[in-house]
Amino acid sequence: MSTLYDFALRMGDSTLILGHRVSEWCGHAPVLEEDIALANTALDLIGQTQLWLGLAAEEEGTGKTADDLAFLRDAWDFRNALLTELPNGDFGRTLMRQYLFDQWHLLMLQALQGSSEKRVSDIADKAVKEVSYHVERSRDTVIGLGDGTPESHKRMQDALEYLYPYVGELFTPDAVDEAATHEGIAPDLASLRAAYDAAVADTMAEATLTLPDSRFGHKGGRTGKMHTEHLGHILTQMQWLQRAYPGASW
Amino acid sequence: MSKEWPLWEIFVRGQHGLSHRHVGSLHAPDAEMAIKNARDVYTRRNEGQSIWVVEAAHISASSPSDKGPLYEPSESKVYRHPTFFDIPEDVGAM
């Protein structure tokens, strides 16, 4: 399969799985305003998924659609970053996960706007506007809760320590990423790290939170080598209808 | 300190040239978040060009019991309406 296929799959699977995770809050968020905001974010991510997986399906060229890729693959075929499949935890942890992803997502999309592949830069142009807002919102909430009450501060510090070991994967290229960089499709992942670190350090300082010292990073999601045990559980929910009623449509 | 976020009144301008119009209210911890929440609650379907938020506590309202002194004196003064002019047809609808 082509580098473009692999690349689009990785982008689309991350937005799909995170979009699904965030949608789990629908009807459960602590206040109505946050409920709507989270649902909007989830919908933005699912919308981007249609574009990325649509591109992957087109590149695969066997007549599959974005829906086929989303609903008819098993866990070992998914290429999302591990960070996106981690459980929501409490509201604070969900927003911390969102911020850590959004900040990477924004830098990635800004770089992809300069992609040599027009279909990739077109998707990035559209998505970057949505993601600029996502990061503004998640950043403010991380700061508000981090620099909030002793209880919210503790929960946000716990969330940061739990999630931070999953950040490294976003910046660790493998052979597919190197090929994508070589072909001008995508930036060198490692080159995004300095800007990411600066932005995250700034946010955490304002949130009075302490970044963990260790740079250890779990990986295996984007390569498909090893997902966490959580992905299978997401798929049982997300894919249930198509599995039980194959080909069902509206 | 109250644990509830304060209530904000939201005004959205739909198009350039129009006035901001009251669209509803929501809760938020501060003005910045009120604008963000307003964006998510009231402008999802491309309704807005500009958002104003004001804390509901800062709005002063007229009292319904003052209705008489406030509004009734104008009821008997029809000459305040510009209805006594002949409008040339060329002008069209006004």
C-alpha cells in the first residue's frame, strides 16, 4: 500500500477514535455548555475523519468507503495514536488529553498545509480552523482547572502524569513517517517537538502544573504493533451496529 | 462564594450592518469563556459575525409596574408617527 494510504489512515484513525471518545460525554458533561462544546469537538473530529479515511479509501482503490474503514476493521488494523484511545476518566482528564492532542494536532495541520500532496493540504486547510478553536478551548480549561481549587489542581496533575507518557508517540517517526517526510507529504514528526514543548510548558506553567521529568513514551498505536486493551472495547460499541446488521443504512 | 457560574446574556450580530440581537443566556465562569460557550451554543449553524456577552446581573431593567407612566403617554400622540405624509409612488416601500 502507498505511503499516502498509511499516512491518511494514521491521521483518520486518531481523529476517529478521539472523536468517538469525546462523544461518550454527550449528555453526561458537568454543565450544559460543556456538553454542547464537547459534542461539537467530537463532531469536528468525526468530520475530519471522513476526509482522512475517504482519502485512504480512495488511495486504496478497491471501492471501499470511509465507513468501511471505520466500521469493518479490527483492532490490529487501527493506526491511531495510543493517547486517543485512553479512557475519558473524569472531566479534567478528558480535557487534559484533549489539550495534549490538540496542541500536537494544530502544529501538525499547520505543517500539512504546506504538503506537496494537494489532497492533504486541502484537508489541513479545512481542519486547521476547527483545531485552532479546539486548542484554545482545551487550553483555557486546563489552565482554569489546574489553577483552580486544590481538588481540581490535584486531579489535573494526576491526569497530566497519567497521560504524558503517551505524548512521545506523536513525535516518534517510523519507516512510514520517514517515507511520508521524504515524499513531501508530511513534516518530520520530530521537528514539531520543540514548538510543542514550548507551548505545553507555557500552558502548564500558567495552570500551575508540573510536567513529568521522564520523556518515556508508550508507542505501538500508530504502527499498529500494539494497542492498549481499551481500543477493543471502543470498537465493540462503535462498530456494533454494522457488525450485527451488516450493510444497514439510514 | 457561590459554586454556580454566573449567568450571561448573549447578543449575536447575524450580518454586517445589523444590530446585535439578544439570543439567550448561558452560564460561564468568566467573560472569555462566556464568548466561547456562546460560540458553541448559539452560532453552530453559521448565525454569527460578532458576539457580545454581558453578565446578567449588570443589566438594569424597567419594572412592569411602571408600564403606565413609561408607555401610556405616547398612546394618545398619534402625530408622533409619520403617517400624515403622502409618499410619492416612486419611493416604493418604506
